[in-house]
Amino acid sequence: MPTTWIKNIDWLVAWDRANPETPSERRWGGRHSYIRDADLVFADGEILFAGRGYAGAADTVIDGRGRFVIPGLVNIHTHPCSEPMMKGLSEERKSRQLQMSSLYEYIFLLGRPTKDIPADAEDQAEVEQFGRGDFPAYSASAQVAISELLTSGVTTFVDYSAPRPNWLDEVAATGIRTCVAPSFRSGAWYTPNGHEVLYRWDVKGGRKAFDRALETIEQARRHPSGRLMGMLAPAQVDTCTADLFVDASAVAREKGIPIQTHAAQSVVEYREMFRRHGKTPIEWLESLGVLGPEFIIGHGIFLDEHPWIMNPDHRDLNRLADSGTSVAHCPNQFARGGMVMHHFGKYVQRGVNMGIGTDTFPHNMIDEMRWALTVAKIASGDIGSTSISDVFHAATVGGAAALMRDDIGRLEKGCKADFVSIDLEHPHMVPARDPLKSLVVTALERPIREVWVGGETVVRDGRALKIDMKRSLDGLTEGQRRGMLGISERDWAKRSPDEAFPMALGTVGSNQPPAR
């Protein structure tokens, strides 16, 4: 069991168990703290020492001078196999008649038509439920996204996707630690006119997909890489039946694994759930008995107290906090559509376990932390409402807690050797009086030099070592080209691709105006 010792690290973020003060720190059993001139020692994928004054031996010694070492980041909500293909299309896309949400107008299809996919009957049913199809494009998209995650310091992420062939082997080969979340649902939404959302139900198909998800999760648990785990993922609060939620939650508790759904992510969803049940989305989940420490709400923005909702009863935040439910906060995508959580600091102060996710593109976790920090201050009108420490803890131990893990997201003896080495001499890190502030607010991912997962180097000189980016980017570009085909036929308004996704600037000699 060879031992590696990184010595004389200028700044190390180590786990401090002394005197936890806040409710979150008491729940986690400590907090992150700086140590100067520190040592980090690991062997067999596990941390042996994180602190000052290591006196043992090592097979390999690495000079840590000029470095800032932090725990690997934990991203608990992202869709890597599809979202990178939307770059250059959806940045300013919004549905004004659907309360600014971009969820419901499905006109960009990620793949070939269903009839072109060779599959047996069972696979075909899954294709029809999820719209799966262009497997090479999905794989290329995922590789690009995972490269962005790794090079922004993510060592563990939730891959919230529809299953595809070779999914587990592909993510394992990148070197990242992965929680696969094979999505399933009882129905799908659509809009026939741009202002009304309707649902096509396939309850039987949802049950089949649930069964297949369980098989996939078991395969992940047994994967030889040792870096995969699973999560149950009923897709959205408004597309799954009560029975499906109850059964999925019961299985999650029995197996001791997390469960996550998209909820409180749009005004349309909130109104629909109130129309069906007379309850908010969070209240309905509470009434089913599914909220709890293993449950994660993807987004959790539109609670009953959100100013876009204007419900006089403000109980949703207490429902989340009192049940121990976690929230996966993904601010960037929503802020681009003019939507913000009200507000991150309030959730933390009430005792909700918060995690961070990138959701769509860019899959840049440090940028997402900066968005979380900034929009919270704007939403609250108080610069002190949310701190860099708050969002950093959410991006590490908060995410780990949501995944029911206490061995990732922190640098402490016995934890996984998942960590990030940052160049303190990078211009955006100088002067390095407070390196975490410089990283989150100014430098972002640019000074990240090395990333280790389980003691193995997966990023060197800012490049993901196990991903062929040229091949993946070529596949991503071709996948987007194929996905653009037939947009006019699928769109309720019969818009052309350039009308549906306007360019940022007009083109000389063209009548096509820029985006508004």
C-alpha cells in the first residue's frame, strides 16, 4: 500500500471537529478551517493525515508549496448527457406565457426519431417514455460535461439522466465518483399552444422504468471501479403518481440510498399541484410521507413564501427543515431566466441542508458557487445574508450529507482522498490573503491544476486526463446538428430554428433580428 505525502502545503482546508457552533456544523460534526504549512497524506484511496507536522514515512513525496488544497466538490444535481447540446440555443430562451420557465416547450429533440432506433419491445417502451435515441451524442455530451466538472474541482456528482447503453462504464472510465440517478416518471408534460401545459400519462411505463432504475442502481453498487453509487430519481413532482413516490421512497429507506425529484422549480408546477390537490408541491410530498433525510428536492425555489407565488401561508420552509430534507440549489440556470431563490441564507438559517448543483451548462461548480452567493445577496437585499463559507460548505459537506455520505467533501483521516490543488501564483489568486474568497469570487476554475479522486490523479495542468475532448466536442457538435432537425414540425408555433433560438446578434445582410 504505497503512501503519498504532499508536504508544506501553503493553505489546506481541513476538517475541524472542535466546537461546532451553527445547527449545520452540529449536524455535520464540524466545519472547514484553514491550516497553513500543512501536510496531506493518503494511501489506498484514503486520507491518513490532514494537518500540520506529519512525522511518518511515505513512498512518494510531493512539494505542496505554492498550493491551496481543498476537498473535492460534491455536485448533487446535473444532467450531463443532454444539456451541453443546448449551448448556443437556450441561454436566453424563455416562455413568457409560462411564467418565464423554459421547461415546457420541447422542440429540440436530442437524437434520432424513435422509429430509427433498433431496439426490442422493452427498450422501445423506454425510448418512447424518455425520448432517448442518439446514444453517441449523449455519450459525447456527458464526456464534455464531466470534463468541465472535473476541471472545476468536482470529484463526486449526481448524474440525473435517462439510462443508456454502457452508461456506467463510461462515467466510471472518466475517473470521477458518480451517483447515477436513472430517471423514471408516470407521465410527460407538453404545451399545445405556448400558454397551457398538459400531461400525457403512461403509468405502466413509469413502473417499468422504476424497475429498470433499481436494476441500474444495483449494477452501480457492484461496479468494479468502486466509485459508483445509485440514487432513486422520480423525475418531477408533477409527472409521478402518488403511488410511485411512496413506493420509491420506501425502497430508498429500505436500501439506505438517497432519492431526488424536481420540485418547486416553476410557477406552472406550483399552480398545477395546487389545482390537483389543493396543496403546494412540498406540502403534497409531505402528505405522502416521503420527505426525510434521504430525500432531496431538486431546486426548491418556488415555496409558498416566494414573491412570485404570494401564498399567505408560509410553511414550506419549515416542512423541509423539520423533515431533514435537503435542497439541491442550481442558481445559474434560473437566474438566466430572471428567477431566484428567496433566499439561500434563509434556508440555511432555518436549518435546511443545502447542496449545490450545476443542473445545465456550464458545468462549472465554482461558477455555480459564485452565482449562489451573488443572487442570495440580491434576493435578500442583505450582503450578510449568505457567506462564501455557506456556499462552500453546501458544495462539499452539504452535498455529501444529501448523498448520505460522511467520507467525501472533507479532508480528514478516514475520508476518501478526493481533493483539488490550486495554484496560488495564478494571477487571479494573487494576493492570496484569503484564498477561498479569491477562488470563488475572482479566479473560478482557472487556477485549478490537479484533481485527485480516490488518490488517483484525474486532472493535471487543468486537463481531464481520461477524456478525449476533441472526439467528445466533435460528437457534441454533430449531436446538436441532428437535434436541430425538424424543429419547425415539432414546435407548436411552427417557428424556424433561428426564430425558436434567435442569435445574440443579427447577421449582415440578413432580415433575422437578434434575440430580445
